[in-house]
Amino acid sequence: MYRLGKPDACLDLYQQLTMAEIKKLKVSLEVNTVAGLISAGKASQVQKALEGLKIKPTSSFELAYNTACSLIENNNYADAEQLLLTARRIGQETLTDDFTDEDIEVELAPIIVQLAYVQQLLGQTQESTNSYVDIIKRNLDDEPTLAVAVNNLIALKGSKDISDGLRKFDRLKEKDSQIFQLSQALTAKLSQKNKEVIYANRVLLLLHANKMDQAREICAALPGMFPESVIPALLQAAVLVRENKAAKAEELLGQCAEKFPEKSKLLLLARAQIAASASHPHVAAESLSKIPDIQHFPATVATIVSLKERAGDNDGAAAVLDSAIKWWSNSMTESNKLSVLMPEAAAFKLRHGQAEEASRLYEEIVKNHSSTDALVGLVTTLARVNVEKAETYEKQLRPLPDLKAVDVDNLENTSGAKPIVGAAASSSQVEAKKEKAKRQRKRKPKYPKGFDPENPGPRPDPERWLPRRERSSYRPKRKEKRATQIRGSQGAVPKDKREAAPSKTSKSNQLASSKANAPVPSSSRTLKKKCRR
């Protein structure tokens, strides 16, 4: 019954067995009875049940562990931490004689993981993270405990290191399965709540990783796995919002809220948030109006009024304020919120031209709560509707000492002060600035290490950071363009000399013709060789 998710039937069977007084099963029945109460949502009855059975929580490490779980359900985390430490110590002492070290680690692993969870709730994130990582690294032969440690570690990290979280989740799935599906051992041993949380965290990681196809596949299978839960609908809505399909998400959540009216609060809050973000204020206001538990709280009223104003439904917003004021007027609770709601309602009505209604509310506040701010608002509002009555209430205001000799008629006739554009600063301001400038201390300049300000040496070249070719002092080297005589194999003369030959005097021509019969060397190299001989 416990594994099938039927805690009430399971608890009835345990109670019947306990009444039978079977001595051999006494210890296990006590432990399982406490576990049944917790799974049935009756953790507050655990202490009473222990007193009825006349046993102490520390009679065994299993009972201490289950009792600590009941304290966690009751949000008593400090006592739960101490009881878990005691359970670990008792378990270590009890199992030392009959079990090996590996078996003891397996037996105490659930206590260590639960202790890490309590530390996580108490804000001791580093200690809890170390415990989770240590359990995962050990790779103990306890798949449910490993699955809880993996899930809690991923929940603790959040959106950090998404790929590592997905890899850790892959250790929990069935090996032959194409989509994410818990192994058969985990499916058989984990509770429905634990399995649902693991699937939900897997979907959230996939959304952070932008793997929409895988997230969509898991969401499609979740309603069949958990037909009585609203978590699958919330996950499907999250996928639709990521796909920019807010209208479909709103429709889905609305249908699910009608299907599960006792669990509709979470669905309607999510629907209101999605609608407000998608600029659908009328849908958001409608969703909040369907939650009776928070209907008349000031924060809810303010949100609904703001949404209806955005939707242009001012009459509906005024009706919400009137309903809230009426509800708190008839309420007999100690923490009455009329002093908060009525001034806001009066300001709203005044803002929308309902001066008479606003003055009535302000007058009621002044009579019941004697608020100075409300009296000021009442006088200001009545000045538009009933001047005589406004003057009557105005006498209740405390006079200001600086306004005794003020002529009201003359003040109303004046046009008021006008700013002068470009006016020069007064002499007092100039003197104040001069004094301030004199007061400023001159800071001693900081020099580089090894620099002597008395002997600074030559000034550094301001162009020292520029490339050499970009400096103003750069002069490129001239290339030597000396014309070398080039003679051919037959002793040809360069072209410029041939062109210059006709311009010579006739005497040089005669000299050249007289030497024409002389032998001509084949090259300058042969001439040099002859000279060497």
C-alpha cells in the first residue's frame, strides 16, 4: 500500500498489526507506523503516537530517522538536525559488531542524505553540497538514496552547470530507454512524490538547456504517471511559455484548475503570472479573483486593482476595493487592514473623479482612526465638493508657525516667482567658491622610481612611442644610382655617350678617325690582362 501511494490504507493496516501485539514485529511496526503517518500527511500526530506506544524516538536509529522526518514536515529543522546526528551515532554503534564497513555505509546513507537536506534548508549549502557529492562519488548499492542525493544536489545548484546535472540524471534512467525514464529499481522503491520531483527537475534542466523536444516528450508522459497531480500541467505550461504560446498555457492551466478545484490555488497563481507577463491583464485579474484564500489581502487587492486599471475596467477596480473594505469591516480579526485599504480606496476614487465617495471614505478614516494624512486628504477633497465643510475640518489641522502673517488673498493674486534664465551668480556664491578653491591642498606629485626632480636630464622624445618611419626626424637612406658603363661583346658604347658624340668638336672627330685602324680590345677584362703581362 505504501509503494502504491495509498498511505491511509497503509496506516490502517499498521495500526491493526500494532493492536495485535506481535512481539517479533514490534520494532518494525513502530518504525513503519511513524513512516505511515508522515506519508499520510499526519506528521503532527507522530509525537502523540510515540507517547501512545510508550517508546522514545532514540530507541533505534530507524525510529530516530523517521521521527526526524516528521520534524522536517513540521518545519522544525534545528531539532531534526540534532535528531539525525543522534540517529547516525546510534546506527554506527549498533551496526559495528554485525556489519562490514561497506554495509554500514549503505545502512546509514539515507540518514546522511537527509541530514544534508536539513542543512540545505538551514542555509548550510557548503556542508550539504559536500555530503551530496561524497554520497554520489561512493556509488553505493542504494539506488533510491543515490537518486535523492543527485536530485537534491541539482536543485541546490539550480541553473549552474546544466550539462553536468543532465549527466547525473542520466545515471538514474533505464539504460535501454530512448527518453528519460527512471530505472525499474527506482520506480519500485521511490515514492510517488520523489519520482515526480525528479521528473520535474529533469524538465526544468532541459528548459534551461533549450532542449525543447526532450522536455515536450517527458511532459506528454507525466499526466499518465501522476494523474492526481497538478505538477504535469505546470510543466506543460512552462514549455508552452518558452515556445511563446502564452494563450495556450493560460487555457491549459484554466482547464486544470477546473478539474482540480481543491488544488487550484497554485494553478491560478501561475496563470495570473503568465497572463500579466503576456499583457493579458483581464485574464490575470480573473485568475486572482478565483482564489478565495487571498482574495481580501491588501497585496492581492492592490494587484487586482492595478490589473483592472490596465485593462480599462475602472468600475471593476472600484468594486474590488469596496468588496475588500466591506469584508474587513465585518471581520473580527485582530490584524484589521482597513487602515491600509481605505486611504488607497479614497485616493483611487479621487483619481478617477469620484470626489464625493473619496470624501466619505476620508471622513470615515478621520472619525475611526484619527489620521493626520487622512484629515489633509479630507480637506483637499471637500474643497472640491463642499467648501463650508472643508473649512470646518480645516480648523482641526495644526497651524504652521511660519504662516501667521500671510495674506491669503494677496498670495492668490500673485503670479509666483519666475526663474531668470542666465542670471549671474551672486557675490556670496563666488566668494564661497574662492574660499573652497583656497582650501584645496596641493598634492605632492608622484615621480617614477629613481627619478630626481632636481636633475631631470634631457626631456624624453614625445615621439618615442611611434614607429621609426612615422617620426618627424626620420630620413630615408638614398639609393646609389651610379650609371655603370655597359658594353656589349663588341665593345658597344652606352646610348647617352653615342648621342653626345656628334656634339664634340671636329678636332676630336679627327682624333677618333686616326685611331680607327688601331686594334680594339674585346672587353675591358682583356685590357686588364694585357696590362698584367
